[in-house]
Amino acid sequence: MLFDVDKNKYVMQIDSTDRLINKIPKIEAHLKGIRHKAFSVLILNNDGKMLIQKKS
């Protein structure tokens, strides 16, 4: 499994009701399976081919 290991990237840890708990390193959230805010934006053309993918 590949992860972005930039130690300067953080995510917002949340509880099961979407309340903010803490700011934690992104790699820690992914390695430990910690619930956190995230989103993805995909832009597809008319043929369904992905043109741009942005994750946060």
C-alpha cells in the first residue's frame, strides 16, 4: 500500500458524529485507520475517461 509520507501534511480527526477531535499527521491517520475528513474530486470527459483526480 502506498501513502503520501510528507510529514507536513495533516488531516482533521473526527468522531463518529463528524465532530473535530484533533489535527493529526495524514500518514498516522492512514496507517492506524483513524477517522478523518477527506474528499476527492474527479473530472471525467464525455467518454468517461478521468482527466483530473485531486484527493485531500
